[in-house]
Amino acid sequence: MSTIKDVSRLSKVAISTVSNVLSGKKYVSEELRTRILAACKELNYSTNVMASALVTHRTNLIGVFLTAKKNQFDTFYSDLLHGICVAGNENGVNPILYYNVLDAEGLTQLLLPGKGIMDGAIILTPSENDFRLERFRQDNLKHVIIGSPEKEHQKDGGSYYIDADNEDICYKMTKHLIEQGHRRILFVSGLKEYTICIDRERGFFKAVKECGLIEEEQRVCNLLEGEKNGRRIFEEVPGDYSAVLLDSSNLIPGARKYAERVGKTVGEDFAIVSLGGDMHTQYETDITTMYVDYYQVGYQSAKMLFDLIENKPVQPSFLHNYYTIEYRKSSEFQI
């Protein structure tokens, strides 16, 4: 069996240079890199990740933990993962996707020695009492959250995260509806335990209270596990709302049907605002929506994690501005 010394001898370079090429940790000229990789191919040599990790205390692997309930793998996840992968490629790090590790026991099994070897982790779709966050903190595993942790974890500085200011965004979009004359607003939000939904609902009621609306006349309906288009909600809710605020663009068709059911017209006497814009809203050109550059969010979260792994100074929280709000016909009318 060939060793790194054999590769070094055949390619006529130092062992450290071979190591730098294989790990991607330091720059090596293209000429030397080509020569070393050719020697590896000729000798049928490949690095043993476990053995290398024992020596360097690095695997150059990161875990990306995505939990998406049934029927809720939205298109924006692809952009997030794309950004993470590009940043990994630039830094010689390979992301590994761990999809739907749904409980603490499953995570424990994954983290057994020889299984889930990684230098750090990125957590997507954080929720209240998130077992992933608790375990990584317990194990002192470097991690970054896309989204926000619970408020207590934001205060103690023990978790690093990148997120939009969802509370403020929802506050602004709710206030926009109120300023257009709406006094009864339906907010169709996502799963109750997701921290993004908790933040958005906080912003919603902040605007309602500040503008003097009666809280009891507004309504928040949360999607249940497995729901995506909100059909149950739009069929059950009474027709005395003049505006609807949506968790994502997946809910737009259901909101349109609700307007038809109660005899109202979108853009005339019924407003629709979507808090999440993706490929669906390309064809919903009249709907007020928020677009997020999820590629950039994924890219920056990975860069933050790499800095943590390298023990570089990192700001614990990063509230990004990689989003735009486009006000359109669906809400730009006075009632």
C-alpha cells in the first residue's frame, strides 16, 4: 500500500507540499499540484481521512444540518446549499448534508466515533429548544446557525448566527398594510416552533400595538407539520379580513382563492403580502414580496464557520441586508 512518502518521492517534492495539496490548506503552484496528483493516481494513493484527522485534528469536513418537514423542502434551500458549497470549494472544505436528523437520539448515533466526523456544523431551520444546538454547544463543536437561536442563546454569545432582522421586516410590512387602511389582518405563519416564525409574529404584533389596532381582531394561523399551501387555513378562516400576510410564496395561490371565496379582489379591496419570495413569485408579478439572496447567506455562513474553526475573531451575530422588499399592486392601494 502506497504512503505519502511514496508520493513525495515520485513527485520529487517535500512531504509537506504533498500534504498541502491534498488538504487544500495552503497554496501550491499549479505545476506542482498537477505533478503530485499525477503521482497519487499512478500509485493509487488516497488520504485516509480518519488517520489524517488524528494527526492534524482536522478533517476539512463540515456538517450541514437541514430539517425540512414533509412537503416543506423549499426552493431557497438549493441557493443556501449552493453558497455553502462554493465557499467550501474556495477553502478546501467539503460540506456534508445531513438531512432530517429529527431527534437527539438520531444525532447521538450520527456523532459516534468514526461516523459523523466534522470540524464544524451549519444549522438550518432552527427551532425552540433545538436539540442540535444544545448538543453542539455541549460538545464544543464550532457551529453557525442560519436563522436566529432563541433569545437566551443570543444573549450569552455561545452561538454564532447569520440572519435577516425578521422581526423588523415583518413589523415594516405589517405597518405598510395598516398605513394603507387595513384594520383586520390575517397572518398565515409557518411552523410554530421555528424561531423565524416567532420573530416574525413578534414584529407583527409590535406594529399592531404601535398603530393602535385591536389585537383580538387580528389573527395568526400557523401551518401544521406536512402543510405547505395553507389550504386548511384558507378554507376555515372567516371572510372578514381585508389583508393577508404570508409566511412564504407557496401560500399565494391559497390566498387568492380565499379572496375569491369571500368576494374580494386582490389589489382593489384585498391585499396580499408575502414574506418569502422565490421562483414561485416570478409569475406573481402583482404581489408585494420580500426577496432574499439565499446564495449569499449560505456563502457568508460558511465563511463565518471557517473563521471559527481557524480560531479567528468572529462577531457572534450578523444581521444581513441581503434582501429587498418590492411593494406592488397587491398592497399599494388605500381602503
